[in-house]
Amino acid sequence: MRLDIFRRAENDGKYSYLAVPEGKYIPHEAENADWEAAARSVDVDDNQHALSQYHIEEPLEQISAKGYAITSVNKS
């Protein structure tokens, strides 16, 4: 699967990341934040359990469940 990655600034120079399937919009429940594009068309293997550079765990499971994947609040 190919994903587009967005980010938003948090405290202490850290970022939260949000991943959506390539070409899809940020879902309504997440669009109220100031997301900016971080990476486009990122290839993700169907067996990949994390996007560690974005602190996103189980990205494909999250996308299946809610249409997007987001940084774990414990890792951002």
C-alpha cells in the first residue's frame, strides 16, 4: 500500500504523524489540526507492523479500522 504522511508540531520540537492511503483526504475527525505534508507515496509492505520513523504502530490495521493511522500518544 502507498501512503501519504502528514505531520503537525507538538511540544519540544516533536511531531505527530498521520498516514492516509495515497491520494485520500485527511478524515473529518482529524482535519481540525494543522497538518502539513511530510511525505507522499510512501510504500508500505502489507506485513509491516510499524512506520518507526513516524512513530506509527500497526499502520495498516489502523487504516482498516478508521481510514487513517496516527502516531501513538506514547511515542510522539
